[in-house]
Amino acid sequence: MIPAPGAHGGDGARLARMLGIPPASVLDLSMSINPFAPDVGPLVAEHADAAREYPDTSLPTEALARALGVSADRVVLTNGGAEAIALVATEFPAGHVEGPEFSLYSRHLRTCAPGAPRWRSNPNNPTGRLAARDDTAAVWDEAFYPLATGRWTRGDDAIVVGSLTKVFACPGLRVGYVVAPDGETAQRVARHQPEWSVNALACAIVPQLLDLADLPRWAGAIGRARADLVAALAAFDLEADPSDSNFVLFRAARGLRDHLAQRGVLVRDTANFGFVGGVRIAVPDPDGLERLLKALEGYR
């Protein structure tokens, strides 16, 4: 029995338990993370003693602000991009979400209505398309922007939420952020955050992670790998939507998720985006693509 799709992908551990295999044996392409990120394992081991300390976000916040090119008083380090979204929605509870869009916006906003400040992902999740340069929003979600463009941020005069989880392929560490237009807005958002929200291990390794960032190279490699993915799946009559990001939407892929899951490969069901029978597939590295193609044997 294949596990039902979760709300946001990342169901690899549940699938592994059902298949009776180690979690590391699952190729989880329902998680749209950087396939070319450095291994965070050595840094985690190096800073393991941080687990004995209370977190201090000052140094990682300053390091992230330098990377983003903004003053540190505008940055709020968060427990993943999910907390960043929740904090902003708590401070600004009315918004407009025009689908298809990431479901967490509507889930956390108290009121969703046309005419309210608009929330948008850039690139869009799930289509992967970048917003036009003259497009505007009150809140931009740039979780995937660095991997699509090779730059940390578009630099809009708006509230921006982001995710180091995606950039460095470390969902277990839970590191996200809010960039506010000014320090006062950042303080208003931060007041809703529980004390010690970002764990000490994440705080310890963020400055070194940022030193390892090679956004232009990663974005280029992702673009080439994305083209390989689209071409390879076309041989199985799977037509991709155009994408600028590290994931690709296939709207007509009925039965594909179950077929792959039985073979230890997981892709994202798109029903909660409004595309019943579709999947979103994270761009894999070359080894991952080879495994995906092997798992596709017998489909249709």
C-alpha cells in the first residue's frame, strides 16, 4: 500500500517504512531541493556540540544579511520557510492568493480575498515559472529564486520570505528567513516568533554554509539537468510545462506517482494545487535521473 500524498511532499520516510527499506534508499523527488548542494553532514558533525547550547541567531543573521545585500536589522532568521510564512501571515493576516500557489499562504492567512495584499511565489510553485520583472506583490516567496536565477533575491521593496533548506538541501535543519522593507517591519514580524525558534546547530553552521554557496554554478547545472529530465520523460509521453526552476510540472501523469513509489521513487502529487492526475518532479542529479528512468520502465 503506497502512502497517500502528504500536504507538501517529503514523504520519503513514510514510503520507506511501507516498503521495508532504509529511508536513504528512497529517491525523494517530491522534495524540491538543490540536487548539487554540498553535503551538510561534515558541518553538522563539526558543530554537534552546539546541541548543548541555547541558540544565538546574531552571527547567522549578520552572515545572511551580507549575502542578501541588506542590513541585518531587516532580516529575521526562522525555523524554516514555513515559519517565515506563518510569522508574516500573523502580522499581516489579510491577503490575496491567486492559484495555482503554494497552499501554506492560504492556510496561515486569516482572510483571503481579492483586493487584499497579494502573496506570490517566485518562481511559482508548482509551475516553476519566474515572475515578469514588472510583476508586483506585497509578499514574495523566494524559496526557489536562488536556484532558478543564480542570485539570492530580486530585491523588491516588499516583504520576502526564503528558505536555506531548499538552497542547501537540508530540510532537517529548518532554516528560513524573512527580509522586511525596513527594520521596524522586521521587528513587528519577529515579535510573533517563539524564543529560541531556530535551533543552535542550524545557527552554528549557517555562516559556513553561506560561504559554500555557488549560486550561478548551481543554477546553470540545474538548468541543464532540467532539460535532461524533460527530454527523458518525453520518451514516456510525459509532457512538461515550461519551468525556470529546480522542479517541473507534468499535468497529465495519471498513475505515475504510484508506479514510481512502488519502486522506491517519490514524486509530488499536485491535487492540492488544483491539478488532479499531475505530478511535480524535482530536478535530480545525473544519478537520480538514471534511477528515475529505471523506475519508469513499464509505465503506460
